[in-house]
Amino acid sequence: MPQMGTDYDDKLYHLVAYFLLTIFWFYGLKSSEIPGKTIYIVFGCIAFGIIIEALQGKLTTSRVGDFLDIVANIIGVVIGTFFVLSNRKKLS
């Protein structure tokens, strides 16, 4: 990954990754008629991020779980959700 020279490059990558994950899930399930789909996608993406960070801290020796990574993941999910909901008409 390219370095931007800040101490928070990794957090920005997490934010962008979860922004894109959220958008892909919304459009991957676009044609499905799942009641409450938005809630499932948001909580599913957030739970995935938390689980991955927890497993990183427990199952690997070369990686550690980081609370700020979880925060960046959640911010990415929230921004992605707002993006999809505000552009729903334009993007369908």
C-alpha cells in the first residue's frame, strides 16, 4: 500500500476498505427483498470488522488487534451507508 507519510495511514486504509465493503454488500443485495436489509448489512459489516480484529489479536503472532482499527472500520461502514442511502435513486 502506498504510504502517505502520516501515523494514521493504516486507519485510512481500514476506513476505505469498510466503506467499499458496505457499498458492495448494498449493491450485491440490491435486488433481494430482505426486510430490514440496511440494518443487517450495517451490523454484519461492523461485526465482521470486530471479529477480524479480535482473531488477529488471538490467533496470529505477527499481527495485533487494534481498537482504533475497529473505530476506523465502523466509520467506513457509516460513511458507506450514508453514501448508498443518499445516492440510492441515482445509482439504481
